[in-house]
Amino acid sequence: MWAGNAWRAALFGVPRGCRAQSALAQLRGILEGELEGIRGAGTWKSERVITSRQGPHIHVDGVSGGILNFCANNYLGLSSHPKVIQAGLQALEEFGAGLSSVRFICGTQSIHKNLEAKIARFHQREDAILYPSCFDANAGLFEALLTPEDAVLSDELNHASIIDGIRLCKAHKYRYRHLDMADLEAKLQEAQKHRLRLVATDGAFSMDGDIAPLQEICRLASRYGALVFVDECHATGFLGPTGRGTDELLGVMDQVTIINSTLGKALGGASGGYTTGPEPLVSLLRQRARPYLFSNSLPPAVVGCASKALDLLMESNTIVQSMAAKTQRFRSKMEAAGFTVSGASHPICPVMLGDARLASRMADDMLKRGIFVIGFSYPVVPKGKARIRVQISAVHSEEDIDRCVEAFVEVGRLHGALP
């Protein structure tokens, strides 16, 4: 009788341990090749380490002095607001660090239900459901709601989380050209044979700073018997007269059926997402949405921070109203300097550069001048459309904005992006 390794060697030619090492070596080779391809394309994404609180003025590891931050989703500056922080500390003290459970077992506290009710009131909807992130909210919605009898019609530039959520469902899938209402109408006509038709769009598109034409989308939805879903992650808290989002901005709050949004941007900036809409839909999601059923509850401190952020927003819209003037100041000065800034009137201000290496190098040189911005390239944006995405916050001063523009002009000339 042969010993185990000798038997394997005779049968397979290589002992099991050696085969495992060979498979690992093969994997390493494949991965290194992939990584080298990313580096070679100029699309490598490094992570800068912040050593302070999030805000307009931060400190970055390895960089001396204070840095102006122009790439956070901290639209209202609430990430480090003292009242938001205090609310988080209070919730931590009263309700603990976490629930160690999903919601339906023993993971629902009074603060979770209170925040869901507050979100529904804020959006003027019937009910709301919390998720660990809006990515999870998008992953949970379409699979739970839509069946093979239904159809979903999605803007081609929708966020990756919407795309991935739609992939999980069994509905018939239609993709219409970005903001192209004629193409959407053609797709709606084609989709008339299905039971339900759901038009899915970002309210504000995070890479381009443009806003969905919700009035026209809702008009077409009404004509063809469709429902409307809007992802409001880059709109909640600061678009519209009172910060309710693009549906308020465009006067169609009563025509949008479902809203998904986040607590991780304007509303405190920690984490968490939600769906708000008809009560029967929310009840169904509590029964069927897999990211909700199989993920731990939001930590109490996160819930406390988000709840206070909503309180501040509903008490006064002063901070919301300050955004437009600051956004216009940056856009007009950059365009006067010769840069192309995508989108219109949104605090997301993509400075279009085209070349991935150029965007990355300019962002690095901006940091040397005390401005924190990031270059975006493929696969985050299409090839040939690399950019530096600047994001304006309500807590940026006019001096902060002017300093950012001055650094862009200097760096742009250095790299030949400006004459």
C-alpha cells in the first residue's frame, strides 16, 4: 500500500500541497497582471489618509499644513457639526454600540423606527425602511418588487448600485440613452406588454453633475402607465427650496413613486440608506429585501447623527439656500479661466480633462498646493472622459473657492490643460 503522498504523486504527478502552492502562484500571477494593467493605464486609485475630522479644512497624512477639501459628499457640512456629533454620542450612550442582530430578530430599537418615520415625513411619503447603505437599498428594491412579468427602464448612466440592483431582478430590462426622452418613450412603448413598468433614474448624476428631467419622465410615465423610481443620493438635503431633492426642485413630488437615498452624504455623512414610498411596498421590502433581512441593523450612533441632521434641515433652509451662490461662483470662475465644467447648477462640478494620467497628475499637484481633489477615470467614468470632480459644500467660504480656482489655473497651465 502506497503512502498518501506517494499515491497522489503517482496518480496526479504532483503532491496535493504542491498543487495548492501551484494554484496560488497561478492566482498571484493573474492578479499581478491585472494590477499592472491598471497601473499602466494610469487608472490606479490610491487612498490618501486623512488624520482629522471630515470638513472643508482637513489634515492629510504626509502633507504638512492644513488642506482644503473639495471632494467630499459633505454637502451641508454636517459631518462634523457639533449638534450632530452630540446626538451620536447620546445615542451611543443610551442605546449601545450596536445590535448584534438583523432587524427582524432583535435589531429594531425605537430610534430606528423614529428615524424611518422622520424620513417618510421629510419626503412626504407613507413609510420608509433603513438599510446599511443606499447601495443595499438599490440591491434590495428591484429583486423584491419586480417579477418576470414586469419591466424596468434604466438611464444608461445610472449609478453602479442601480445597475447591479437591476441585474439581480428577473424583470425585462430596457436601457435608454442618457437623459434622452425620445428614447425613453420608445422603450416605454415597447414595454407596454409587461405587467408593471418602472422607470429608474438618478435624480442627480454623480459623475456629471446633471439633473434628470423628472417633469418629462413623469409625464411619459403617466402617459404609458409606468411607475417612477429616483435615486436621490446626490440631491437629498440640498436640492429644492427645502432640500427635499430633485422631485421638489422640479415640482413632481406627488408623481415619483419610490425614492432611495442615503444618510452618508448631506445627512451627516456616516452611513446608511433608505427606501421611502407606499406603505405596502415598504412592508414587502421588510419581508423580501435580502440586504435588509441579512444585514445587521444600523448602529445607534449613526441613527442618532442622521436623525439630528434631519432635524437641523427641517428647522431651517438657510444652509440649503447658501449652496447655489457658492456653486455658481466656482463654476463661473473656472469657465472664465478656460476649463470645461460638466453639468449645470449642481455642487458636483466635474472639471473635464479627458486623459486619465492628466487627471491623476493634476490632482496630485493640487494636493501639493493644499487642495484635496481626486481624478476620476475608467471604469468609474467612460474611457476618454477622465475628470477631476470638485464638490462644493455649504461650509466652504468664498475665499476657499477662490483659492481652489487659483490652484486649478496654476496646475492647469503647468500640465498644458490651459494655454
